Amino acid sequence: MLPAGILGWLGDLFYLQGIKGNDLYYLQLSNRVFPFDRNLAIVEAEFYLHNKIVNKEGLIAINKALKIDPYSSRLWNMQMQYASVLGDNQLAAYSFRQLYKISPNIEIVQDLIKRGAKVKD
């Protein structure tokens, strides 16, 4: 087993390669090598958002990232939007309620409430 410092360095190196080349493989590898860094842990979800790829794999990546960072408004918002586009209205509604609990005053939440979204469980 390599020391954590070297693993962190390798994780950063793979992360930079993945960002530079917009390559999901290196981004996933950075997380596998050093999963202790929040940024590396959620990078796969961010890849799907950045590239506007809406599919089941992206939704799974977001869900995994939420297990690491359950208080991220950005991730809950992403999950809500992805679930809505993919037709999973139950997950979209759940994600909206979680987003409301974390950030009740952000624009998208207030806009959805004005349109009639329910905030109660």
C-alpha cells in the first residue's frame, strides 16, 4: 500500500488529466485512487453536468456523490433535474424536498413553489 500523500498526488494527477482531456476514465480513476477528497469523489457527477449528458449513468453518479456530500444543493438540484428529464417523477419530487430543506431560498426552489410544487413529505 502506498502512503496517502502519494495516493493523493496520483489522484490529483489523474484528475488534472481527466479535466484537461475531458476524459471520464481518468476522472473515475482519480476517485478510485484517492476517494478521501470530496472534489475527487463527486467529479464523475460534475462531469455529466458539465457535458450536459443526461442518462441513467449520470443519475447513478449523482446519487453516489450525494452519499459523500448530502448537503450539496448543487447535487440535489442536479438529481432533481436529471430525474425529471428521465421521467422519474418520484425521485425528482424527493430531490426537490431535499433541496428545499437545504436551500429554501434559492431561485429554482422559489420558482417551483410559485408553480405549485409541494414542499411537504
